[in-house]
Amino acid sequence: MRRAVSALIVRGLAESLLCVCGMSQSRITLGKTGEDLACGELERRGYAIVARRHRCRMGELDIVARDGPTLVFVEVKAREGRAFGDAAEAVTWHKRQRIVRLASEYVMRHHLNDSPCRFDVVSVQFDDHRPVIEVFQNAFSA
């Protein structure tokens, strides 16, 4: 009996660690696919990818890139279909504020105070299983 209970506890812990913030595996896969496509599009446009999924105690920056001399913090939103609106619409005021705080921490940690910065959003919308990628440069300001 104890072994069965212990096994359930361990399994539940493993599942909770694998499913970040209660996200299903399909949503995690969608997010990673969206980020891969976003990186490809940004590189095609001449951006240099500096970091992906930069994590700190406050959260995560999806992509940090350089567009010439400008350091760009990129939020990626991927959606299957348009039932819940366009992907870019999911970058709410609260989300923007968190990204600004994360970007400030990144700039300070990497001693990039003299670097011009901006915030872009990449929307990856899967319509009929085909990705439609839109890049919104300077989508919001600090």
C-alpha cells in the first residue's frame, strides 16, 4: 500500500514538473514550434538570435535578438485557429509590463545599458495547419 501511494506521489510530481504551469504537452509543443518558426523568420529578416527562452526568477523572455545595433526582446504568440482571437492580441498590458521588467533585468545582468532596445511581437497563427507569421516591430514601449 505504501509503495503504491509513494509511486502515485512520485508520478504526480513528475507530471507536474513536465507540464510547466499546468500547460498540456500539446500547448508546450505548439509554443516551441512557434518559437522555432519565429526565429527562422527573424533570421530571414536579418536579425541575429542572441538567446532563446532566457529564464530568470521573474519569468522568461522568448527570444532576445539583435537587429543591427538594437537589442530586441521578442514575445512569440502561437495559436491554432482564431477561435480565441489573433495571437498578437494575447500580449496584454500585464504581459507587456512583465516583459519590460524581464528586459531591464537582462540589460543590467549583461551590462548592455548603452544598447538601444525595442520590443517586438511575433504572431504565429496556424490556419488550416499552415503557419502565418507576422512580425510587429516596436509593438510596445517601456
